[in-house]
Amino acid sequence: MRLVLASQSPARLATLRAAGLDPEVVVSGVDEDQLAVTDPEELSVALARLKAEAVALRVEGEALVVGCDSVLELDGEVHGKPGTAEAATARWRAMRGRTGTLHTGHCVVVTATGRTVSRAARTVVHFADVADDEIAAYVATGEPLAVAGAFTIDGLGGAYVEGIEGDPHTVVGISLPLLRTMLGELGVAWHTLWRARG
């Protein structure tokens, strides 16, 4: 069965490849701002479903389409990609020395049958108490502008995250244990998706 990742995230692709899978990548191109959902977990799942369903309509033949999206919850508010240096700077000033929750929604669509499974994973993130010059230097790299919550743990931002509670893959943008469980619900064993070795 072909696996299609409905995401342009290099981190998600690298995570799946490191786990022995070799997905095709088809970017959904959906407008992430079209949903007016305020609950962070519900929003992450709704966005993941939107992406997966959009790509499932464009994929030819049988495939498993995986969509994911992450949002950060801080003080009960939802934060996606900051988009600008100013927004990323303000986000980090609000996050430093504090704790937030990253919600990552997952959706798998079986194109042959239209069956869909959606779930969310959450991970608590403890941010370092970074100084203004550290924030300025990090924002200047451009990395935090296009990632949920304005941080990574698998890139330059990893030094500014002091700890997490939960699956680290969730913070990268795709929970491998959750995805394995979802695929199992659809009758697909995880190991059958491993790429051929040799």
C-alpha cells in the first residue's frame, strides 16, 4: 500500500523515513486560516483532516493519505505558525521560562474505501528562560517563523526546550506510536509499510 504524506514539512518526512517508511509527498495547499475552531486539540485534528482529504481527492490509485497539523496552546490560547519575525519574537517572549502544550492532529484516509481515522496527540513542552539576545538570534535564522509554536526540538530551537512530557515525535509534527495505532484500526500493520531493505 502506498503511503502519501499530505505535508510539506521536512521534519515529518524525515521522521517517517527514519522509521523505515518512504512516503510520497503531496502538499495539500489548503488555507489553514479557513477554520474557526477555538479548541486547540479540535483545531489540530480539523486541520489534519482538511489536508488529508484534500490530497486524497488528488491521488490516483490506492493509497493511505496521512495529514498532520500542530498548534501550541499557551494560557488557553491557540498559536500556529507565527509567520513574521515580529510575531515569533513576541511568541518567544511570552513562552520563555514557561510551559505550553503542543497538540498534533493526525488523519489517515484510505483512498480505496474513503475510510478515515482522526486522532490527536499532545505533549507538554517546558521552554528555557531565554534572554532577549537569544530570541533575536533564533528569530533571525528564520526557523521559528514557519513552524507551529515558533520552535523546533530537532533543529536550532532544541537548545531552548528544557524538557517535554509525552511522545517527542509529536513535537516534531507526527506521532509514530499514534499513527501506528490508527493504521492498525484501518487493518494496516505498521511493519508492512517498511521500505524494502537490501
